[in-house]
Amino acid sequence: MLYCELVIDPRIVGDLTHVEGSYRTPYGEAASEWTLKDGTFRLHVQFPPNTTAEVRVPRGRHTHQDAPRGADPPRGDGDRAVYRVSSGTYSFTVRGVRAAA
């Protein structure tokens, strides 16, 4: 089924410090917003009912305790920590992040 498995994979480049967006899927709205301030990356995501998502965040001085409640333990994929989540709202915080060149 289309749009029941979503991927959020924000990339920090240049001097961007804030990005937000949303998309209306057949199940409802999916939304994402991130900020980068003083090396701390914060990502807020929202997924509609009957969906699952893979959320990819940059690695930094990231600890499992920073993972939101309800997210599966992360797996590593290069410079990304990858989480599986179900529908709902989640916030991720990663410290020690720098923009890519």
C-alpha cells in the first residue's frame, strides 16, 4: 500500500538551521520539523494512523536515552541512527551535530 510506510531522513547542509514540511497521505497528514542550534539537532515528526516510519537522524553524541518513547532501539547506518516507529508524534534530540560540508 502506498504511503503506509514512510521515511524521514533530514540532511543538515550549509547554513540551514530550521526546516519544516508536511504531506497529506491517504491516511492523514505526515509532518516533520527540525532545528539545529548550538550543535543540538531537534527533530519533531508526526505520522497518521495506520502508518509506520523509518526515522533517520544524524549521529552525534547520541545516547539511547535520547530516543523517544515508543521508538524501536536504533540501528546504525553510516552517519545515521535509524529508528522504526508507528503512527504518532515523536521528538528526537541529538547533541554534538555539525552541518555537512
